[in-house]
Amino acid sequence: MTTAFTKTYKPNKDEASRQAFVGSLKKYVNGKLEQQIHALYEDKLLPKYLEQHGKPPASRDEAKSLFEKEHLYQLWGSAVYTSQDLLWETVGDTVDRILEHAEEKAKAIDNNDKKLGSLTLNPDLVLPEPIGSTEIHRQPGGYFFDSEKNGLTAPLLYYGTIQLYTAAKGFSSGKTKDTFGGHAMAQLITQRFPDTQPTRILDLGCGIGALTRGLKEYWPEAEVHGLDLSGPFMRCAHAMAEDSQLSLHFHQLDAADTGFEDNSFDLIVSQILFHETWDEKLLEIMQEVKRLIAPGGVFFNIDVPYQPNRIDIPSQVTNDWQVVNNGEPFWTGFVDTDIDAALATAGFDEQERFTDYQAAGGNNSYFLFGAQVNS
């Protein structure tokens, strides 16, 4: 049965125009306008600081006060905040219009007795705090919002923002242009570990399952599972997978306490999961992975590459602003964490674990980390 569920989110002409404007605004604010802040630092703020202290600021904490009274920095912050408001407002217009139709299609998929994969929900799952009460990216209601039983508001809002960002950055929806898709991740894994032929894969914090679907396409013979704390996200991911004729298994679970058997996966992955959790939880997840990974298996993660030792002071300050004001409350904690040390604490040996950076075109890069467990 084909319901075209994955094509349900489609802005009409007016909505698409407004969303294109928001995408262009965000591209400008986070591009050219932020570059002006870098120039302001080099031309004015740094010389002033050097004159007073005889050395440059060593960290964002030493430098933040330099920026806060500058009109350009205040303008940038206001523009970032407003553009995020507009993001949710414009995507929300489309979601409000299509929601009833999308939920009807998802229900039809749920009622189909010839499903390829599976969906396991746990409505009694206790959401760990502060994740449970945090609106990541300032998404209204957060990732767990459910306006009614089996509602899809939260995942469709999330999906809409992905579409907006994809269009704004000039990427198509095709596999070869999907820079954070399952195919791209699988290629990175096989480049680093050419002998990898996974038979059972787990995608941690899989959201609406885009990465999960790509992994299944790349390794069609593998049994692929995805998990996430959000019940609405899991229901949406399941509907999209079934609509794509892919056999995938989705679970509403805590990545730090999955209940799967020991050594039950030979590939465990995540994409931008760890910067959306906090230090204590990060270690718990890694310890759970150590229990789940089979001998010879690979643990592979992609996340933000903004560790302080790699970026300049203006970028540290603007990133910190995002943490405080724009729905990224765990970002700074993640980039300040010694990930290699965390992997070691979780039980991965020195010769197993890796932390690295992968160029991604232009000035962009990925932060890659994980381990290949000894056979």
C-alpha cells in the first residue's frame, strides 16, 4: 500500500515564498552578518582588549563582555532570535494546514496488516530531565508535544524545518546531495572501516528516521532499528519507512537504557545526538553502547565541530549566545567535553576509539567519534 505519506508536507505557493524568505534571512544572519562581527572583533574589540590586558582573551567567558554593548552584536542577536520565530511560524502554517490529512494517512498505515517493519511505543516512558522539558531549537512544545493521542504536530514541524534548511543551503533531496543522510554516513563508515558489513544496525536518537532509512537503503540486507524518546517522532518515522517500502523497526526508548540484549548490534550510530544531551547522559549512553556492541562492531557518530580549540573567539561567543538564547542548552557542554576521555570512561580501549574531523566542503566539517570494538 502506497499512501505518499512522505510527500504530505508540501507548502503551497504562498507558504513556500515565506519559507524561502526565512531561509534567506537565516543564511544572511548566520553568514554575512556574523562575518561582520568577526571583523568588528579583529578591528576594534581585540586591539582594545590587548591594550588593556597585554594579551588576547583566552576564552568566550573572558570575551563576552566585549561584545555585549556593541550595537552590531545586539542587532545580530535580535535577527537570529527573530528569524527563529519566523521559522516556526512559517513552517507552522503549513503543518496546521496539512495536519489532519497527514494523521489520516499515518492511521491508514498503522491499520495496514501487511506492514514491513514495526513500531514499539512506550507511553509510560519517563522522559529524563532536563530533556523532557526542553524546547530544543525553541521548537514550540518541543520534540514530545502531542496535541492529541497519536498526533504528528511535533515531527511535522521538525520535518518542515529540515526542508527549509535544505532548500536554503542549496541541497536537493536526492541521495547524493543529502550531506547528513544515511548514505553519506555509510560512505564515511566504509571509508574508515572498509571491512564493515553490518547485519544489525541501531540508530540512536533517530528522530523522524531519515538517517535510518538511508542506512537501510545502503545495507538492504541488514536488520535496522531506530530509537528515540519521542513517541510522535517514532510514529512519524514508522509511517515514512512503511511508505518508502522499507523494513525498519522503531522504538520509543531511552538511548541510555534500551533493554536490548548484550552484544546485539554490530553497527551503532548517531547523528547530532550528543550535543542535544548533557554530560551525565552522554556517558550513560556511551556505557549502554559498550554493552550493546558486538565484538568487531563499530560505534560511529557525527556531531557539531565547534570545540573551542578549533574555533576563534567570535565564533565561541556567538555559539554561546545560541546556547543561552536560542534553544541549544546542551551545545556548550558537549563541545567542552573531552570525548576521547568519555569513550575511555565508558570502557572503550585506546586502540579502539577515535575522534576526528571530516571536511564537508567549503569551510564546513563534521566531528566524527566512536570506536571499533576489538574482535
